[in-house]
Amino acid sequence: MKKLILSLILGILLAGCGDAASPVSKDPKEPEQSSKQEKNVFIELEQTTDDTTSRAAAYEKALHDEILTGGYLGKVTPELKEDYGVQSIEFQAVTNAIQNIYGSFYEYGILYLKNQESGAEESGVWVGIKDPDDKAKELARRLQKQVDEGKILAKYIHLFESEYSEWDNRDLMYKVSKAIKPMKDATPEPERVELSISVDTITRTIEIGHDFLTGEQMDKLKDQFADYKMNFTQEGRMLPLPGDTDVEYPKEPVSYKQTYEGGWIMKVSTNSMLVVQARPDNFSATGGVSEHYGAVNYSFPKANEKLKIGQRVDVEASGWIAESYPGQGRAKFVTVLPTYQPKGADLTEEDVVRKAIEQQEEKAEVEGIREITYNKKTDEWFVTFVRSMASDSTAMIITIADQK
């Protein structure tokens, strides 16, 4: 199931039409799929007028939308313009009419877009209605009226009889989820499992993303849902089995070159760690915090036995990261990166960061590290911590003697 990226359309979908519309794609993908049921047209709209001045004005307005002109969707081609116009005009008209007539559309049918930028031969809005009744006829009547008034174009709207509804697809997802649950629960750490299940609106292909299913388990699921095509995608590395390591260390633990890759472990406890990115995100261009460091609290079994404050790491997460600050997520694998140690220094960067954190009298919940420098003459390290405020940031320098 493909999700819409345009806020204009997304709001309408959340109000009552599902999330099955294809977005205008930034990158061309595989050709758009079709289904036999699309040929089951129950009413075909007619282009009854040549006076489409109203539609043309709406199209020109859409072409000046910042989403299109700002490059968010990639190079603005004639095909992209047409796709965006259909999303902004015909799709808007269809979803408004559906919302007014049906309210929630989940149990009545399916709704999706086809875009040339995503591989379709032509742009279009497709409305599949299960068991068309008087409401379906009213939908066609309202859309035909807008065609007659020159507000929308008939060629972009396709009304057909569907064998299933979005509700049926969600029920199928539930059944697949129920079948996978015992397999998930049988893993050593079910809470760390990566699992996503979706059903393609057009083809009803079952898409499963995972990091734990065995070949035997996948074959069992295919047999259980033999009436549907089923695709499996491994999400990152497979979840480690008992006895396998989930922390990797570098072959060369020390480096003479200083880098700002990964993130710093700033806090660690029995089953969690706070990782703050070594490089800041610069939001000043959009009026946000001038120096912001991404941070995530990861749950990670026996974190304090495997890792140390001050280490610089790359984290492979399992599942979604909650959009709080700091974020909340689960770590599947942690790769410890080489620590910097300038020639002649006794301490490593890891040692210095750990000592600097310990020396702070007042600790903020989250703070980034702007800079770490070593002065060979004074044999001292300087660690600059940054605390982000609503629209500004404050810095604090901690001095560490180069002594073990």
C-alpha cells in the first residue's frame, strides 16, 4: 500500500478515504500495476464541454505550488506537472465527493492514483466500489456535474466495480499478522523483532518486511495464503540468535584521524542507552534551532555490560523511531567506531568524553558535542558541549588533563 506525501491530499485521506493513493514519485519506479477488475467499469464519465477554463485556472495555480516548484518531487517534467495537476484537482474532487457521500470509504471500496512519474501510461484517479449501489450512482452524478461545469476532466477519473474493499485488505493484513504472531513470539526477544505487513491496493500482493523469518516459515505462510502473491523483504541484518553478538568492534580500535561519524553514547543503563549524533542538523535556514543534535534513547539488552559512555557508534535500529526528543527506539546491532587518539596523547577521545561527562556539575537531558580538541603544548583536552534551546543554543567547555 503506497502512501501519499502531499499534505493537501493526506488530510482528506485521513478524514475518510484510506491511505492507498500512490504519490507523485520523485524517482521513477517499476511500472504501475493494473488489475483485471479495472475493466469492470460501471459508469463512464463523459467529457460534455470544451469550456474547461475553470480547470485550466486551477491547473495553473497547482503548477505554482511550492511542493512542485521547490524541487521536493525532483525535476519538473511535463509528466510530473500533469500528475501533480490530477492530484490537486481530480483527486481532490473525488475525495471530497466520497467524503460527503460515504464518510469513511474503507468498507465500500478502494481508491488510488496512477502517476506517469511512477511508471503509469497516463495519470488517473481510480475508484473501485464493491457492490455499487445508489451511493455509487450519486458519486458518479456529482463528478459528472463537475465535468459538465468544466471544473474537472472526465479522462482522469475511472469508476469500476471492485471485488474487495480497503476493509477487506485490512482484514487480510490482520489474518497474515495473526499467522505470523506465533513465529514472532517464538523468537528469543520478540520485542526486538522487525515486522511490517501491507497489502497492495491494486494487486492484493502481501508485502512482508522482517528480520527473523526462516525459509521454512516463509514457505508455510505462502502455503497458508496460496491465493495471494507474497513478497518477503529482509529488513537489515537478521535478528541475532542466542549466543550471537549484537555489538561489533573495529579491527583497529584507535585512529590517528579525527572524524564526526556516528553518534556518542552519552548515557548507558541496564537495558538502554542515549546516543547523540556527532554532527549537528542545521535548522537555522528554516528559522529553527541553530545547532541541533539528533538524539535517540535506544532500548538494548544489557547495554551497560556491552558498551561504555564516550564510545562513538553506529546503531542499526529495529522498527520505527518515535518522533520525540530524544527519540525512542530499539537497537538491533551496534557498531563501535574507532576512537581518535592524537600522537603523543595518553587519552583517547572516548576517555575524554567519558571524563567530561562525569565532571559536569549540571547535566542536561540531551546535549551535543560541538568540538573536541587536544592542545599538545598544555597537554589538555577541551570538550565543547552544546545545549539546544527553543531558538538558540548555549555552549560549555570542559577542560580535561591528558592523564590516565
